[in-house]
Amino acid sequence: MSPDSEALLRSCALFSRLTPEDRRKVAEISVEKHYDKGDQVFAEGDPSDLIFTLVSGRVKIVKAIPGGKELIIEILGPGDPLGAIAAYEARPYPASAIALEEAVCVASKRAAFMGLLETCPSLVRGMLGGFSLRIIELGKRLGEITGSRVEARFAQIFLKLSDRLGRPRGKGIFVPIVLSRQDLADLAGTTMETSIRIMSRWGKEGVVSTESDGFLVSSRDELESLAR
């Protein structure tokens, strides 16, 4: 990795509590990777030879479904592990990871990383925390997709994005992430036509409006009502 690898690793939640010596060990088995918007970090079915940790930017995790369509399982941000569960079990990545914007990852060699886990308890705790969050999020996503109306799923998506990424703007919450109508449809497990219809109506009603660099949630109360 680059000379400032210590600072890069320290900025990741997974590695922030490691001792400088342990971070040096991680740096020795890792490389710093840069991605442009639309670049693929890894593809569904690829061997999980690397464990990725997102340092900056955002990445979508996409699963191919019958009919040639895709479902966005999750949108991950700085500090999140990518493909860690598959790597831990030494099985192919079950989904693809694609950069939504410019992103930087730390990519660690799987076999060597597994060896470090045997001697570094703080790294084990960080990995377990990451695994637990991913499993919880996956369970929630499956419940959202299979057990609620489409508009409720859209509301749940924007509530989650507001909680994770939102920042106050006037009387609303600005979500600084650019998602196409197809991206939103993939997140909600519906069609682009339905996505266009809902977002158009919400824009007119002042619930969520689309801006060039993200979304403005103007009525969180309305989203919470729709989500229920």
C-alpha cells in the first residue's frame, strides 16, 4: 500500500481500534484500489480471493434475479466491508459490487487475512460487527421486498438513506447520493415505470424531490406514514 496506509486503515471502522503494529500487518497483505463511477469491484460468481473494505465513496451490492433483471441488495458507505462473509466461507461472491461514485477500497488477501484473525482479537471483533450488520440488513431487505406495498418500500428506502447519509437542509433532509429511477426500482424490487410514477408524484406533493446531486426529503412524517 501507499506510504500513508496507516492513516488510510485508521480511517476505517474495521481497523480503527487496531494497534499500529496490527495495522502494519494488515497493510502488508493489502492493496489500495480506486474505482470510478460504474466500475465493478467484483462480480457475482467470482472467487472471493480478496476481502474489501470501503474507505470512501459508495458502492451498491447487486444480485441477478430471474428474467435478466437485477436487485440492489444494499448501498454501502465508508467503513463497510464488501464480500467479507463470502470470503470468510471461501465461496464465490453471491452478488456484484459496483461503484456508485468515485470510491477507494482496501483489498486484503483472503488467506493471509484469515491468518491474522487468529492472532488479532480486535480485528475479529470488527469483522463480527460487520457480519452482524450485513445479516441484519439483509433480513430487513428481504422483509421489505416480500412483505409490503411498492410505495411503502420506496418510503422505507428513503427513510434508511436519510438515517445513514442525510444532513439537514432547511426544513428537510438532503441525501447526497445520485440514484437513477432504475436504481430506485432495483432497490424496491419493482419496474422503472413504477419508480418514475412514484417519484413524480412525490415531487409534486412535496414528499421527496430529486436534485442534481441527490434527493431532498421534505416530509419525513409522510414517509413514515407510508412506510407503515
